[in-house]
Amino acid sequence: MSQAVLRQPEPRPGWLAGQSSGVRLARHSLTLVALAVILVPFADLAILTRDPWGELARMARGLAWPAWGALESPLEALGLTVAVALWGTLGGMLLGFPLALLFARSRLVRAGCAFVRAIHELFWALLFLQVFGLSAATALMALAIPYAGIFAKVYAEILEQLPGAPRDALPLGVGRLSRFVYAELPLAWARLAAYTRYRFECGLRASVLLGFVGLPTLGFQLETAFREGRYHEAGALLWLFYLLIASLPWWGHRRLIPLLLLGGALLLGPWPTVDGSLLWRFASQDIWPSALLDGDWRGLIDWLARIPELGPAIGNTLLLGLLGSVGALLVALALWPLACRHFGNPATRLAGRGLLIFLRSTPELMLAFFFLLLLGPSLLPAWLALALHNGALIAFLVARHADAITPGMPGVNASGRLAYELLPRLYPGMLALLYYRAEVILRETAILGMLGVATLGYYIDANFEYLLFDVAFFLLLITAALNIAVDALSRRLRPRETAIIDDPCQR
Amino acid sequence: MGGEPRRPLVAFEAEDLGYDNQVVLSRLALALYPGERVALLGPSGAGKSTLLEALRRRLGDSAAWCPQQHGLVPQLAVYHNIYMGRLAEHSALANLWNLVRPLAGPWRQVAELCDALGLAGLMRRPVGQLSGGQRQRVAIARALYQQQELFLGDEPVASIDPHQALRLLALIEARHATAVIALHYRELALSHFDRVWGLRDGQLVIDAPARDLTLADLDGLYPDADSSADEAIDRGQP
Amino acid sequence: MRWLAASALVTSTMALTLFAQGAVADTLHFTAIPDEDQSRLVERFSKVADYLEERLDVEVEYVPVKSYGATVTAFRNNQVQLAWFGGLSGVQARRLVPGSEALAQGSEDARFKSYFIAHRSTGLERAEELPDAIEGMSLTFGSRTSTSGRLMPEHFLRQRFGEAPDELFSRVGYSGDHSRTIALVEAGTWDLGAVNYTVWDAAVEDGRVDTDKVEVIWTTPAYPDYNWTLRGDVDEQFGEGFTEKVRAALLEMDDPELLASFPREDFIPADNALYAPIEDVAEELGLLR
């Protein structure tokens, strides 16, 4: 080395400066976290119960010693839960599939699907409850309609991503149907089936939740038992629910599905006597402000003015959505190593995996309900529920991807492996997944309002209770618009520089 | 070849070919005459697939088309993949029924083809479970099943050993009066074809009867003769 | 494209025929607003179902529901024909189903009351008037459309303070039912609660509430409340004179065990007009239009 050329080293980069993708993603995430931290003071995070630990101990005892004998016809509720999930998903599939074929071509179909998707299953249930009462029709439509929108979108995405070569290889003049069944459907089949299966699992959770609004699925007794503090009974029901989810691979086998469908059809009921005039009155009058139907603009303005506190409700909804997403990111970052083969020993991994599966298969509403009893009705229980459920879901997927990675440098210690080998490879996918979840999280925030958290859902629930359907419907429309807007926003903000873990079954 | 003036099946007169506003072959001028067997040569990316695609568009449904192997549907059986060659001739209902239970006539015809191509006994097997060479033969079978006068093939005998390739080319020749086939084996181009079109960098640099050409002429198409080994994995863009 | 339209048509017809084949009811279904613990509701109303079955010569079935709103919806959709409503839910139901009638009420319901209860730690004592000290505390109502757990307490609060509850209190909630209100105030989650006086008295009598932790601080003036309401079209469904049979069965219910489970002394005749004051208050508070 010649001593004359003692060159100045390249200047050391400043804190988080630079354009490499890792640093850019770190800045991106820290901005999100900072935004959440700045906004936390606006959130109502008070703990309102005087003795949360005592309550927690009672709940834990209930879960540890479930009172199986105290349950009233749990098998019937279980059967109905499965039947509603199966037929609801099937209905969604039958409606969604034709729409998927039109999806790319029709703006109207796309908008319609975005709209039905943006409203949570439970809100649809509240709506149909008014015309079909506490009946199987309400339950099925509450599942089938939003799922039709979801299926249409995802099926269309799957079909769109098909390789074009088999289609191009066909001789000219092949009809649409023949082309579809020979050169498209067989190629898409496996992914369509996998997604439908995943949606059925979601349907199972949603079907349980329908009990919270009074349909006699598993959630009906679960909510009652929890609310009235009969935790041993609640524990038994909760165990039943986990058993149902865990044993899905056995009873939900492909060959058993027709049998389940048939059995489910017999369990479904009661069927409502549909009063056509009532239905028409509901659709043409009840859900619209009367001033609008009369063309009375001044009256409409009065009507709008009387709608309660829309600003804070929207603010709370968005705030909870942001906090929930950031919380989910932090939870996912903290939890994924627990279930990953690169860390810990078999025992800790088993426990970690168990914890993640437990958190991700418990519906948010149920977790929130649990924290609500524990902490009182502030934003805190909702936040915890959203962060834990979605965080665990992301962590589980990230751990699975991490398991597939072989570190390039053997013998690096755990922290080095985490920071240099794994996280740089996994983080972009993790963040992208979070942006997909943001839409789901926002939809859930609205529904958590039914538990008394002052989001839009709180006012929707209230107005259904007051039978002011026009206001409830208006608020539903606002909720849907908000979801669509946030979905569009998160699509724009989503980091796209790396291959994402882009499987619809994971969103 | 007789000397009488003939009408070409297709003729390009100084045309730009490509897709999505991107010109791949510029100012192309060539003509395809009935009864001609043309070998299409050139390194990957030279525009062979683009040219075949353009020919296919011009010729419409009078040409049997044999794309590279990913034109097959791996989930469907060999029989169904071959049947797809004549999908347009049957009603949608018949096509649907054929998926449930193969139609008798087509099943017999496809079986004959399979025998000829060494695919006997594989008709019910999903194409996804076949070897690369077997898939290529399924793709050829599908093109033969179309029973046209003219054969257009995009590397139909790539990744097949020269012996087999010879046999398959003979089979194609026997059933089609006219053919344009993209190839890798330069020797085959000279020995089994009437005419050679050579593409390089988006230009037609050779358009001559095979008997007037030597291997050395053809070597000029490839920027680095050694790289011809890489060509075996050439995927040629559609 | 055509096959798409056809498949959509087939699907929708299938769905419609499925939904249209509802069972024709020859069973009288009745329900009650879920104002207390579910287990107590089921217990008390299955006995009532047995009694009604005997008196009416038709099958009678109790339908449990989750919320006050669901009770009204079930009544509106003819999934139940008879219901034990609160004052406000009864008014809502009768507005939605023209021709339906309030048949009977408990003798207590003519002069019903609500209690304001408070956790001991608030230091509030029983008084003739709601103390000013409650300002800034937290309060939970029962169900949003409960007459005794929300409507009338809110009405009297507004009368006393001239302010809406959200302005008066630091935090306002809706527990869902009276039992839960008592439990939550007892646990100290809320400082104050508004409850139905019969539910409170029964809970104290059965020892289900720890009066060292929670106590009544104020009793509201009287107002009309609970009522049995029957749909107007039952005579068509169950035969001429069915309404009168139901009315008689309710008014002649004298088994103390049945009555104690409501808990009411006995049932007396009622009519729709009795509940006009409730209707006025609800309109004033914007809960009815």
C-alpha cells in the first residue's frame, strides 16, 4: 500500500440514512410507530375495573376447570355453527364465482363487490335480522353476501394470474365455456380450492360470532356465559370451540363435505315466513331517511344534523385501526421467533406455536369481549384484541417462512441470526402482510363497537336497537366508504420492492 | 420444387412485427409457399416466436399449432390435452361431457396418435406427471390431432435426442404438406428442410434453399458458437 | 356469457325457494325482553309456557333472545306473537305491528320506579333528590331501550340537571341488562347505575348482591312500564276469540310461584293508551320518531 494515497474513507452514513431497502422499510415502520405514539393520547385507554386481576383469576379457573355438565345442548349449537359456515360459504361461492368472471370487465361488479366486502358479517346479520328475524336465512345471507364479494375478488385474482400459454395454444374459435373448463379451471383448481377452504375456516369463526347478535350458534351461549360471569361454563364452550377448529382437518375432509352439507341442511333452521310487503317496506322505506324519499332537502339537512357525533366515531375507528395495525406489527415482531426453528428448544417452540395458534384462531371480537370484562369499556381492550390476534396471525406465517430459510453463515449467535440472516429476508413480507391486514383490522374495529367501544359500530348497533334503520344504514354506508378508502390507501402505501408472501390464503 | 409461379400462402413485405408497441422484427420481408418445409433458426431472443405468432395470426385456423411445452395443462390427462386440438369443432356441451367421460370417436383417434408417438398407455395420466420429452410429444400429438395442411411448430423437438427428433419430424412431414418449424439442430435444418429462415437481432439474415447453405453459413447466426449449448434451455418468449 | 346468466338465475331461484318455504306456525311463540340473567329467564318462562299451553289449548314455546331490539324484531316478523315487553320496547313493537295490543301489565307496572345505585366508594348516601356530587362520575344504564334502565332515568336526570347524560357524567355506558348493571356497579367498574326496582329488590332479597359495596341512592317518581303485548293477527292464525283467551289467561294467572318469578303481585288489564307518556318521553329523547 502506498503511503501517499491515504484516502479519506467514505463518510459514515447518518442515523437511518441511505436508500437501501432495509433502511427505507425501517424508516417506513418507524414513521408508523411514531404516528401511533403521537396519537395515543387521543385514545381512551383507561382501565375501569377495580379488580382486573381477580376477574382474570376467575376466568383462568373457568378455563382450567370447564363445567361440561352445565352446557345446554352444546352439540346442537355446534352442529348449527358448522352448518351455517358450510352453507354460508357455499352460497358465497355460488354467488361469487360468476361475479369473478365478470370482475375484470365490469366496473360495476368491482364496486359492488368492494361494497359488500367492506361491511362486516355481523353488520349484515343485524340488517337481515330486521327482515328475516332470528332465522337460518339471516345467518346464511350474513355470510354469503360479504363472502360473495370476497370470493369474486380473490377468484378473479387467481384466474388473472394463470399462465396464458395454454389459452394461447388453443385452436382459434374455441367457445368461452370450453376454453374455461379446459385451459383455465384445471390450472386454477388447486388455488381456488385452497382459498375456499381458508374462507370456510373464516366462516366457522364468523358463524360462532353470529351468536353474539342472537342466532343460536355456539357464540350465543358463549356470550351469555361470559357476560353473566359463569366462567366454568364459558370455559367449556371455549374448549369446544378450540376442539372444533383444531379437529377441522379430520372432520372437514374433502370427501366428508357432501355428507356434512346434507347433514347441515337438516340442522339449519328455523326458516322464516317471508312477508313480502315487510321486506319491500324495509328496502324501499325503512332504511332511507323519509326526507330523502320526499325530496325534502331542508328536512334532509335537519336529519343529517341530528346524527350523533359522526366525527369522533370516525376518528375513533381510524385511530383504533392505526393503533391495532401498529400493535399487530410489534406483536408479530416480538412473537415470531417463538415458533421458529432457528431459536429456542423444542419445548419453547411447541409452546410458542401453541400460543400463536391459540391467539390467531380466537376471533377478535371474542378476545375483545374477554379483555372488556377484564378492563372495562375503553379503547384498550379493543386495541389489545386487534394487536394480539392479527400480530399472532402474521407471526405464525413469518415463522413458517423463516423455517424454510437456511442461514448462509453457520454458527452465528441467536441475535446475529435474527438481525443479519432472518429479519432482512422476512421483514418486507411481514410489512406487506400487515398492509393487507389493515383492511381487515379496520373492519373489525367497527364491529368492536358492538361491545361498547365508541367506534362507528357502536352507533350502528345503537340505532338498530332504537329501530332507526335509516340512521343505522347511513352509518353502515359511511363505514363501508371508510373501509374502501383505507383499503385503497394501504394499497398505495404498501411497500412493493420485494417479493411478498402473496398468497390470498394468508390475508 | 417446380418452377411455375405460385401464390404464397403468406407474404410479409417490409413489415414491423412485435407486441405492445415494441418492434421485435423490423422491416421483415418474406413469403411462405405451399408445399415448402421451412426451418426457422436463430439464437434465443432473435424473434422466432414473434415470427411464428405472426404467421399463426395470418394463417388463421388453417394452421396446426404446436407451441412450446408450457402450452399444456398439467392437471389434465394426456388424452384431454390432445383433444384440446379440436376443441372448437365440438359443442360446449360435448366438451364438458368429454371431461366426465371421453367421447368414443376422439378417444380412438387420440389412441392411434399416441401409439404413433410412443405415448401408448399414458392417455389417462396427467401431463404434470410426465417427463419433459413425453410432454413435448403430447404437444406434437395435439398439433397433429388438428389435422391441418400446414404445421407451425415452436421448438417442437427441443430437449429430445436427435434420433427421436428425426422420427418425429418425419411424422410431421408425413401429415403436413407445408411446415414452418423453429429448430436448434442446424444439421437437421439442412438435411430435412427445403428452406431455411435465419434470424439474428430482429433481422431476417438468411432466406435461402437449404441445399444452397452450409453449416458454416448457419454458424454465422449465432454470436458465439459455443453458446449453442445454452440454447437447450431457451424458452423463447411468446 | 349466456351460461353465466343462466347459472346466476338458477342459484337465485334456488335461494328464493329455500327462503320462501317457511314453516307455518301452529305453535304460539312468545318471548320476553332479556332484562335479567338468561338462566333465570329460561327458568321462569318455561313455567309460564306450560301454564299458557294448558289454558290456550295450543302449543306454546318460549323463544330466548339476546337483546331488547331482537325482541321487537321477532315480534315484528311474527316469529313471536306474544311478548313481555318493557314500556318503550312495547311502544316500538306496537308502532311496527299495527293492530297489536297491550293486554295486561303487572299491578306494579302502573306505578313503576327505577333506582339509582352507587358504589360505596363514591360516598353518596340515599337522598330525596339526586345529589350534585354525581356530576363528573361514571354511570351505566341497562339496555339502550330499557324503560326502567335508561329511558326514565335519563328523563329524570335531564329534568334535574338540564343536561344530557354525556355532558353530566365523565363516562356513560350501557350494560345490556339490569343484572349486569348491578354486578358492574358492585365491582366498581362504574360509579353509578340505573336499574329496575323489582330486579334490585329481588336480588337483595335472594342475597345475590353485596349491599356493603353498592346501595340505592335515589328512587325515581312513578311511571308505567312492562306489559304483555299480542299481535293483532292472532285471531286469524289461531281462531276467533284467541285474543280474549290470551287476555283471560294472563289476567287469571294467580299461581304465586309463576307471579313471583316476574316478580309481580298479579296482572291487571292494560291498553295501548296507558303508555302514551312513555311514547312522549322517548320522542323527546330522540329514541322514537
